[in-house]
Amino acid sequence: MKHLYVFYRANNMKNNNSIAAIVPAAGVGSRMQHSAPKQYIKLAGKTILEHTLCKLSQLKSLSQIVVAVSQTDPFFDSLAHIDSRILRASGGQERADSVLNSLLFLENNPPEWVLVHDAARPLVTINDIETLIAHCIADDEGGILASKVKDTIKRGNTHSEQTVPRDDLWQALTPQFFKYDELKNALQRALCEGVTITDEASAIEWANKPVKLIAGRSDNIKITTPEDLDLAGFLLNKQQNEQAL
């Protein structure tokens, strides 16, 4: 597939449209009820993280793929060699800490843009990622993959108190794609002020910067529970059959 983006050229300055990927992977995934963190659970013969990194490695426009893992992580270094662009960085207590650590890891030779993707979303399609990148670069604005909310949404605790209109509701997905400087500055300021950051877009929103919503496939699920793992296996097989046609 022909790429629309400017490829990376190594030097000591940022290059226009150079892109690095960040994969926060320091979580323990307690809801999976497994002895290993969820990113290291096997799915169709490979760990979830390996599937995700193999997907990202298909993007020739990426200069580096930084994976943020715990300093005591005993699994990462034993993974199969996937791509020479993959580098290990120190993860943090929360997702935002891992992303910020990765941004600081890149600051000696920073890219223009960063693509942040969940370790536990191995089903994202290359077409969706390239669409996100192309729209954001063309409009010079950051953005995220997202899918329109389909179900009826209720607000309440033990009882339904309100049906929430869903016309303008989106489910945030990843990757999320932002200018390196904008994301680093937003995360640093928000964390210093004690703001709760749930994803990169929430930091950019807090900094009053625009976040484009780019429609992505709803099968780009995040594997969080054992039921998700079963569904991911089915969807992975379905995607592979689609590609074979």
C-alpha cells in the first residue's frame, strides 16, 4: 500500500510529519484473572502484545515504536524479535505516566507526531490507522479513532434515572494521534495539577486543544476480561479470512 506520509530521516531536529508510536504496556490486567499481565496472554499462538506490535510494524511511516513496560517486567525481553524499531521504556503507575515517560524517552530526537495505541487492542486495522494519520496531518490537528455509540445508554446507580441521548456520543478507541509537543506539555501540566487523565485525548481536551473524531471499526476492541479474549479470537480469525479474499 502506498503511504501518504513523509518518512522519518534521523537527525537531531524534529522532521515535519515524522511519527513515533507509543504502546503503554505496564498494566497488570487484574480483571483477566490470569497469572500474567493481560498483554502477555496467548491469542492464536502469540501474545496479545506481539499481535499488537506486529500490526504496528506494518506501518512503514513509523520511526520508532516505544513500548512502556514495568521495570520489573520479566516477559518483554523474551518476546519474539518483531521489528528493529521497537524500543523498551519504563512504564509508570498509571497509563498517563507510562505515556509521559515514553514521550520523555523520545525527547532527545523528538518526532513531530506520536501515535499512542493500547497494548490490548490487537484488532485495529492498518486502514483505520492510516485514515486517522492522513486526516490529522492534512488538517494539522490531533485526533482519535472512535465509534458511534449504538446501544441505549442509561444514567443511574442501582436504578435507571435517565436515558442519555446518544446522537453525539462516541466510544473512544486507539490509536490516538497528536503533536509530540502538544501531548507532552498537556500531560505534564495536567499531572502536575492532579487532573485525572483517562486517555491522551482527555489531556488535550483539558488543554483546550481540538481533538478530531475519526470513525473506526467497532471490532477494534480492548481485551479486558476473559470474555473479551474469546471474542478477540473469533474476530481475529474473521479479519484474517477477510484479508485472504
